[in-house]
Amino acid sequence: MQEGRLDFDRRQRLGMVEAIWGEHKSVEQISSILQRFHAQGELALVTRISPEKVEALRRSLGDYRLVHHPQARCLTCPSPPPEETTVGRVAILSGGTSDLPVVAEARLALACHGVGSDLVMDVGVAGIHRLMNQLDRLRSAPVLIVCAGMEGALPTVVAGLLPQPVIAVPVAVGYGVSAGGETALRGMLASCAPGLTVMNIDNGYGAAMAALRILRVNR
């Protein structure tokens, strides 16, 4: 099997570790990559990995400290490091509990870099009073990640109310015309809130890395 070229200099160059996309890789490919990360003494984050692949990896890499994060659909080896309290905590907002897998992926990706996060759930625009009640709490966060499905209006509302960088994540949740997150994505891209940053559909990892870049510059 031909080995891929892994970017072990990414932490020194960009301040972030390389993530391993697990959904379309075989167990053998992921196992080989994890062994190379382990040999380098580098934390490994595997995204979009099924429970079946996790169990197969545990059987083949029994002496490795593999940690499954089922809600985030991710695997880490080993566990994420302790939180760096001097960096600042990212606030992650969600329209509802259906967004949790994407939210969990973003939180885990931040945790892999020592960044803590505060979760603000169920503040979708259908009950906008719930968001208004959280504004004082949100003002202290240096960066906001906002995950929403359906029409994807929540990030626009948040970016119109608060001055921090807002990173929007369209989520593949919603009936028919929501089209697997396409409507939310297009709505966020067409937002009238200036300066809103928009990720691809369900890309919690990408949102976390955007937040990390902002935090590193501020630091």
C-alpha cells in the first residue's frame, strides 16, 4: 500500500495539527496513518469515522490510546490536551439539538489544540427570545461559531447583534427544500451581515480551524 504524504510540520507552520478524513479511507489506511502519527509523538484526529472502523482499529492497534468520540463521529489518539486557559474560550451556538454532531466536531477540533468552548444550544430564530437572553453571556467570547440548518438565518442574526468574528456553519438539517444544507449554505453566503465567515456544509472542523487562526492572531 502506498503511503500518503503527511504534513507533520503543520503545527509549527500554522499552529494546527493535520486532521485525517476517515469516511472514505479504509481501516488499513487509517491504521497506517495512526502508526506514523504515533511514531512522531503527534496527536491524531480522525474525522467522520464509523463505529465499525473504530472497533477494527482497536483490534489492530490494541496498545494505542484510541479515544472514540461518537457524537462528533471522530477518533483521537491519544486524548486531547488540557485546555490552555490563556487563549480564550470560543462560544458555539446552535439552532437545535439536530446540529449536535457538527457542534461536537467543532468542539473536539478546538480541544485538540487546547482551546475550550462554551455551548449555547437551542437559540434558533423560531424562538429568537432565547438568543436575546444569551447576548450578555456571548459578549465575552472572542470568537463565535454558529451552526444552523433549515433556512440558516441564525448566523446573520448573531452577526447583526454582536461585534466579534462570527463563523457560520450550514448544517444538513431540514425538510425538502433545505436540500441537505444547500439552502442554509446559500442563505449564509447571501447574508446581509457584513464580515460573516461561512464554512462548507457540516464542516465543524473547518469552523474550529478558522476560530483557531483568529485566536492565534489575537494572542
